[in-house]
Amino acid sequence: MSSSCDAILKALKECLLNSDCVQKQGHLPSECLKQHSNELPEQCQLLRKSTFECKRNMLDMRTRFRGNTVGMDAEKLRQQKSPAPPAES
């Protein structure tokens, strides 16, 4: 898969692993996505939708020409959350 969706997929995996569906109820993350998606937190549901849109945009020729902006937004958010490494002189 293209690297443009990697940041969203990582965020979705992290969200699923921290959700009550996996932590407290003991379901697999794949089960939570397929069978218990309405029980997931809103953040996980939004990440699931973003992942779908990112994968769909990879097939759309107009966005392939312009670039997949869905994944780029997630990458920017991830960079804002993690502190930048100190610059070496």
C-alpha cells in the first residue's frame, strides 16, 4: 500500500487497541471494526472513515495526479503531536 495512508492506518490501529472493545470486552481489532463498529469511540469511527477515503482516493485518477491529501493531513497531525528531534550543530 502507498505510504500516503500509513499515518492514518497507524492511528486507527492505535485507537482500536486502546478502545474498550479490545481492552475490556476482549475482541480482536478486526472484530471490532466489522461487527462492533457502532460501539467504537468517535475518534476511531472518524479514522475508519478517513482510512476508507484515503484508500478510495488512491484509485481515483484525479487525486492520483494531484496527490492523496487525506494521508498528508494525518501525517501533519502526527508530526504536530510528536516533538521535533533536537537539531545537531
